[in-house]
Amino acid sequence: MKEKDEDKDEEGLGFYLAKKVPHDLLLKLRFLRVLSLSHYRNIELPESIGDFKHLRCLDISFTKIKRLPESTCMLLNLQMLNLSGCKFLVKLPKKMRNLINLRHLYISGISIKNMPIHMGRLQCLQTLTKFVVGKDIGFQLEELGKLSNLRGVIVISNLQNVIDSTNALKAKSEHLKELTLEWDAPNAIISQSERDIISQKIALVCHHLDNSPLFIFGFDEVVTVDADFYGSGSSTITPFQSLKTLRFEAMSKWEKWSPYYGEGEDEGGAFPSLQELYLEECPKLSGSLPKHLPSLTVLQIYECEQLESSLPTAPSIRELLLVNCNDALLKELPPALHLEVMGFENLESLPEGVMDHNHCVEALFIFDFPVLKSLPRGGLSSPTTLKRLIIRNCKEVEFLMYPCYSSLEQVDIEDSCNSQKSFPLDIFLKLRFLNIKSCSNMESLSVSEGHHLIDLLELKIKNCPNFVAWPSGGLSAPNLSDLKVSNCSRLNSLPENMNTFLSSLQSLDIINCPQIESFPEGGLPSNLILLGIKDCKKLICNRMEWRLQRLQSLEVLGFINDDPKYFDCWDLKAFPEEYLLPTTVTHLIISGFGNLRTLDNKGFLYLTSLQYLRIANCPKLKHMPEGGLPVSVSHIQIRD
């Protein structure tokens, strides 16, 4: 009865039912309590659905249903109705108010313009994912205020339809976890008096939902958030005492956020519990933000180009993110453990204040600085707290050639440092993790003679087409456990003396490095556990020189050719050859060898520890080992 939809639509694969099936089936199931038709694209509910008096749960989410029968409102025992993702559903039945036992109504992603009248009568309702405000009595926001048991997450949309701002919402919200407010009046011409009413509408909703995360989205006509936002009641009551998360987003005309003044003349006092503040896509916002936010731990500002004033004083802040903002914001920053700055297109150098000793930054992310040339010269040498540095899409930046990165433990460089051909390793005294990706002009790693990278645990180099050289004499990193090199088309060798200098290496991946022909003299480190070789034809062709038998810790082996252009270019017809692999191998993966015909009996004879065998994209494979696979094998996967 269930058949996969062959046409992918926006929701992915779906299913179809013959149109008569639901009606015929339902006639036989009068005592049905749960009915789920989720993701069936073509279903229609019959009018007889109202006869199922025992039905408790009805799920028709992510279907293409266009209407619900009015008889749905006769299901007086219904407790859950899920209509999520029914984007063709534009109207709910008129008498939804009759579903007096309904507890959960999911209507996110449907296209209704109004709620049914008198939704406030559904006193058992605990979950209502969306409320669409209408213009007429019975459709207004006060209906939502009557639902005292609501909890979880709710979106209130079409707030432009609120008429009476004094009687709109009187509900308490101890159980709500998240509130989103949406305004929808595109291209409307709004007078100043109407703008004042809009501000009141925001305020009236906010103050009755003080304890919930508050998201205010798309209020395009708001110019000022002022005293109305803080409430017009007694000045002895601190506004937003319990609010922990506040987000303003897509407010294209918002210019000013007025401060709050309590009983005294000093600014401050509002938002004493606020932990997270997000400002996104508010291009005209200027002036100042709330100055004192004692509980703030996360501050994120996106695309607020006019905002120039200093950021709030926030002694508890841990994460600060600035994206496509005014350069002036970088001059005086609150202390933060995690600092992420993105999209400062005209900045050639970071202000010294970004990394002064007062900030105690542990993680610094620098993204999308197209003309940034250097990091703070004095700043990075003084703090002992900076542990993580991520640089992405900063093509002009260059690492200075002196040891000023003493505390760094992790460095990630991506699509950056175009002028730097050699990356100096010995300037990082405590480096544990190094990831270099898409640095097109990077040619080599360098290190002073006799310098040992004793803390380095992980090294990854990816998409560096001109990378050709390791440090002369080898890479001395006695604690390195993970080495991965991928898509380095000119690299023709691995580091020298790997067997001695990389004695702790456990994982080695070599991916699409077509010029590498062999392992270094002395072979691979004896503690190696995982070896993956992918799209390295020359290296695999010389496999009999690998001397893997001496690697008595090796457990996982992968030989993979992912490029279909070369499936038929391999002369590999039988695999693995006798004595090629050590007896310790437990997992073996073979993929993409177009001419492979036989699994070699002699090669498998000694794999007495093998448990998992995966073979993929070997279309000519016809023969398993003559003597069968080792008795230790418990999982076999063979796929095209």
C-alpha cells in the first residue's frame, strides 16, 4: 500500500495512497485512537472523519492536503492534531473551538491567514506552535491570552493587526520556552502615530512574556525602541527581570534603542537576567545599546553597519560575535573568552585592543577580511590565554616570523595567507592541532633544526595544490597521533624518518595525492592503527614495497579509488596479495577497482583477526577466496 514517490519535491521523498483507501479503511476502524498519514502526498480526509469519536491523535503533517473537513471539529476526544508542513492548507475549520480536549496543535509551515474564531476557549491547549493575529473580534491577540496552559515554543505573526494595545495579552508564560514575534506589512506607508502604536504592540506582548526567550522579527516600521518598550507602569518594577534571551532581526528602519532610566537618573537596571542578546540585519541602528548587562554571556551582532558606539559592559560575557559591522566596534570591546569577527572588508590590521591583556580571549575567529595584512604585533605576544586561532578567507594576512604565539594550542588556516609560501611551525610553542586548508600558494612547512613539536597531536593539510615539502630531515613530533594529507596534487613524498620521528602516529590518511609513489625509507611508524589511501594510484601500484607486515598494531585499512574516470585503469585483478597485509587487520575496505575480479585466497589466509569487510564499486568482482573468508569475519558489505 505504501509506495515511494519517485519525484523529489521540496520536502524530499514522499508517499502516495490510492484516494479511496483512507475512506474505505476508516469505515472499518470505528474505534481508532491514533491515525497517522504523515508524508502521504495525495491524501484527503473524508467527511466521515467526524464519526471517529474515540480518536485521540491525528497526524497529517507534511501532506498536500488543502482542506480539513468541518466534521473534524466533532472529534471531542482529540488531544493532538499535527498539521505541520501542510503548506497548501490555507484555512482551518471554523469550529475548532469545539475541540475542548485538544492539548497539542502543531501548525508551523501552513499557509493560514487567520486563526479560527474564539481559539481562547481551548483551555486544555498546551502546545500551539503558531498564532496568526486577525483584525476582528474573536481573532485578536486576547484569544491567545486566555490560553493559560501554553508551554514550549510559539510564533505570533501578523502583529500589524493588533488594534487595541491596552487589552491585547494578559497571559502569564511561566512554561513558554521561546517566543517569536513577526510583523508582515510589506511596502506599507506608516505614519508616525502608527509607528508609535507599533512600539506599543511590541511592548505589550513582551511584558507579559517576560520569562521566555523573545524573538522580534521583521518589524520594518519600528524606528525607535523607547520607554514604551520598557513598560508604562511603576518605575519601581525592573523591566524584563527574568528575560534570558532577546533577539531583534530584520528591522530595516530601526535607528535608536533608548536607554532605560529607573527611579534615579542613572541609566541601567533593565534586563538584569539577560544572558543572550542577538541583533541581526538592523542596518540603520546607531547610537548606543544598553550599557550594563550584568548577566550577559553571549552577544552576537550581524549586519548593523551604522552601530558605532561602545558595546555593553558585560563582566560575564563569554562569546562575542561581530559580522559585517562598523570598524569602530573593534576599538573598545568587552572582555570575552570567545571572540569571532567576520566581514570587515576595509580593515588592514586588527586594533591592538582586540588582544590586549584585559580581554583574556581564549578563542579568536577571524573570517572574511579581504585586505587584512597582519595580526596585532604586540597583542598576540602578551596574553597567555589565547588557545585557539581560526583564520578563514583572509588572503592577505601573513604570520610574522618570530615566536609570538606562545599560548596557542589550535590553529586553523583556510583560504588565507596567499603571500606566505612557507608556514613556520616553531613559532607555536604549545601547538596541539594544526589544520591548513585551501591555501593555494602554501608550499612547505618549516621548523628550526633541532626543534621538536612535542605538543603536536593532529596535523591536517587539505586542498593545497602547491604544497610540496615537509621540514628538511623530517617532522619531529613525537606525540603526533593523527596525520591527514588530501588534495595536494604536487606533493610527492611523506615526511622523512616517520618511523622514528612520528613514533606515536596512530592514524594516517593520504587522499588524492597522485605524485606520492612510496612510503619513506624505514617505513611507517610501528604504532599505526589506521591507514587510509584514497585516489593515490602510484602509491597503490607500489604496494608490495610497503612492508606492512611489520606493523603489528594496524587494525583498519582502506584502499579506495573514488574517481570513476580511473575505475578501469587499475591492473589490480586479485587482491590482497600474499603477505601484503598484517595479521592484525580487523577492518578492511576495498573500493573503486574496476578490474578487480578475485579476492585472493593467499592474501586472506593470514587475516585471522578480520571482522569487517566492505567492498564497493568493484563491478567485475566474481570470486570470493577459494578457501572462504576467515572465520573471524562477522560483517560483510558488498555494494555497487
